[in-house]
Amino acid sequence: MIQVPIIKETALTLMDKAAIDIPDDYLTGLQKAADTEEGDLSSFVLNAMLENYQAAKEDRRAMCADTGVPRWYVKMGNEAQISGGPVALEEALRGATAEATTGVPLRPNRVHPLWRTDHNNNVGLNAPEIEYSFEPDADWIDITTVHKGGLFGSDYRMLFPGDGIEGIKRFFLDCLVAFGKRGLACQPAIIGVGLGGSKDITMVLGKQAACLRTVGDRNPDPKVAELEMELKELGNSIGMGAMGFVGKSMVIDCHIECGFTHTGGMPMSVHAFCLSSRRAVARIHRDGRVEYRTDPNWFTPYMRRETIGWQSTTASLKQSV
Amino acid sequence: MAIDHGKLKTVSLTVPVTTEDLKDIEIGTIVYLNGVVYTAREGIYKKVLEGGEQLPAHLAEISNANFHCSPAASQNADGTFNIGAMTGTASFRFSKWLEKWFKVSGAKIIIGKGGMTSEDYKKYFVPNGAIYLTTVGYGTGALLGRGIKSIKDVHWYDELGVAQAMWMVNVENFGPFIADSDLAGNSLFERENEKVKAGIDKLYEGTRAPALRRYGETNDRGDEVI
Ligand code: SF4
């Protein structure tokens, strides 16, 4: 049985880590971009960012004062049990969000869309979002927090099969150029692309592709993986860099996730996970042990399953013995 | 500051500034600030320009640098404040208030994210001898947080909250910022847009417009979304 106080404490630590420590995979990617960037203004921006991550770490202060809109991803092992159940889990995550807002401190970004009511703690109606996934043959829970910027850099479009890969590339360019000018999307970014699904799922897949996969990770479908590399290159050949200045660093990596969609359509979403690509992950084991990491490992084979059932690995192991 | 500035011109200014101080700033100059800087965005603009409330007395003598931003800050039990980081927010949305704002505030420097259009610069900034500085990146919140030495004052905190209150902060070596405009009203972003435009047109050559159009959509690659 996983105890709720441990979940709360872990969630608080995660909020702190996400806001302050840039994940290594993104940092390495940005360093590479800084090494090869030739535009003088773009280079200056990348160097300033590298210095900024260092300052954040040394002083334990938020890397960007727009601390984004903190949200949670929970992956529950099929055998995991939580004292108090999912209701207690959600209360712990909401509580940790509020406490970390004053503790780190974060900016209380969340307000009512019409009345602009601010609870000063990043908690409110439908906030923070908590998304769930499950994992067979596991008794742990993985908790990930992502603090994504909230204003620019994502878009959706209904494309059709006839638009083809060319149509995908064109919409990809549209988004990068539109939000890249003046650097509204705070590039270079990890670009997530959602392809297929229904409109809501198209958006969810694209966002998860941007926020929950690490730099260097490739989609297991070799053709999709190839398209990821192609789009990355395309983005970096626009001639634009950080802040929209002349340069060549727009995309640190590109991730695509697909979902089965209406036979007549090919909906697509694009999401930019900005210069403050903030994510932190912890696995809480049944015995209360906690392990921290920065790779959410969200898209497991189970998550990407294509057929009705799922063959349990332990069951198949048992069978094979 | 350990950032590699390359060949970029770098200037340090003390706020309040005079228009004379801004003469040497070219678009693309790297700027650091010392003195006092205050935050003001839609919350303050509405209060003062639409609600008729009074600004703190002698504001322009204390500071004439208006930062479009909100800090990541919290209040301690003893009522004092703790500022961690500071990051600009996109300025283009505030253009409709600027004409009046320059008049009542006496601002000479506007700081924010992403600049404004050169049209705005020529209409509102040039007549007031003011320039626009953009934050860098834009995520350099920790570096800017480091440049804040203390909080001088907070106005309208109870009514407007952390994000919209007017924070007056004492700063030292506060930056880096990049000058987007100069006293003539030129824009660095627009110059850069112009430079990348040829490449963008080339990338789009041969691609086809999607089957389903969007109402009001244009195919002018020189367009901006602000
Ligand atoms: S997009 Fe990201 S880096 Fe840019 S201001 Fe927002 S949170 Fe900060």
C-alpha cells in the first residue's frame, strides 16, 4: 500500500525540481545547438540561456519566472494500491501544487478565464490537470509534473489524407514560423506532433509527445521515426533561430505520436515545449522507496498497443516456464 | 557576467534614464540596468488609465523603466516578500494603452517579451524619446532574479495579486536585455524577419495549400501573428 503522505512529499520535491533544474537531455541538446549556431544574436541568446540554467541551479530559483501551468501525469501500475484511493492522490497533488507555489516560489498563473479570480496557488477549476495511464505487471506509481508555458506555440488543423506528408510538413512550417517570429514560442523547443485521433486526442497526443518524451527518443515505428528526423531538419532549415533572429536552431527534437482517426481525416496538432522544458518524474514503490528521474517513460509498449487485449509479460513468462 | 557577448555592443544604464542616455543604443545592443525598475501591465494600466487611480508620487523621478512582467514571488509570514525569478511577458497586447501611459508615467524604457511593431514605436515611443528592450530567450528568469537586489515597494498587491501588482525593485547589473528599438523607432525583430523571409518563401515553394482552408487565412509569409 502506497501511503499518501509520501505521495505529497514526493510531489512537492517534483515541483521544486521541475521549476529549477533543466532536464539533462534538453540541456545537452541545447548545448549542441549553441555549439553549432552561427547567427551572432541567436548565439548570444543560447549562451544566455545556458548561463540562466546554471544560475537557477546555483541559487535554487525558478529558471523562468513564467513558471507555466503546472500539471500532473500519473502512471499507475495495475497492482498499485494507494491508501485513501485516487481521491486522496488527487488531493495530495493539488495540495502540493498550492504549497510549492509559495514554497519555490512559483508565479500564481492560474485564474478564472472570465472573472480573473486568482487563488494565488495555481489551483482552481480544472487546474492543475491530472492525466492518467496504466501499466501492467507493476505495483508502483510514476508521477510526472510538467510546467509548460501556456500562451503560444500550439495549434491544431484538420488535414485530409489527400494533403499527404507534404500537408503535414506545410502545417509544421506554418506553426514554427508563425510562433517563431519574435520567438513567441521561446524556441529552440522540443516539438511534439499529434497525428490522428479525434480533435481532443490529437491535441493530447501532440502535447504528450512534446512534454513526455526525451531528446533523442524515437518513435518505434521506423517510418514515423524517419518523419520525426525529417521534420526536425525542416524546422532547423527555416533560417530562423532563438527569438526569431537569423539562425538555425529552432527544434531540439521532434516527437510524433499517432492515434487511429476517422477514415476521411488526418488531423494534426503541433506543440512547442519551450526553452524552459520543465519536467520531473518520480517512481514511488510499494514499500515507500522513491526514485527521481527526468524521463517520464510515458509511451510504453502498453500505451501504444494496437489491438484489443494485452498479453501480460509476467503471465507470458509464467507460461514459458 | 559570464555570458559570451561575441561582437555585440554592450551598454550599462542607470535608471531613471534621460533620452540623452539612450542616444547610443542601437537595435541589437545588449543592455544591463542599474537603479529602480517597476512592473506594470494590464492590471495597472486599467486601474490608472481607465479607472483614474493615481500613480505613486514622483514615479518618473524614482524610475522610468516599465517592465511588462510578473515575478515568481511570495509573501513571507512577516509580510515581507521573496522574489525568485523575473521574466517578461509579451508586450504587443499592451499597445493600446501606451500613448496615455507615456504621458502619465514619464516612462523612457519599456521592457518586455518580443517587442512591439515599428508602427507602435514611431507613434508612441519616438515622440517620448523612449526605447524598447526585450528580455532574452525568453526564459532568463533566474538571471534577472539575480539582478534584483531588494524590493523597494509594492503597490496594489492586495487588489491585484502577485502577477498584476506594481513591483518596484532595486536592481544591479540587471539583464541581459536586447534593444529592439532605437530613438528613431526602428525594430530589430522586423529587420530580422525581413532577413529570414527570403528563406521562408523558398521553403514553401512547391508546397500545396491544405484542402480545407481556414476562414480569413492568408498566404503572405511576411505576416506576423501579433
Ligand atoms: S514559453 Fe517557456 S521559456 Fe518562454 S516565457 Fe513561457 S515558460 Fe518561459
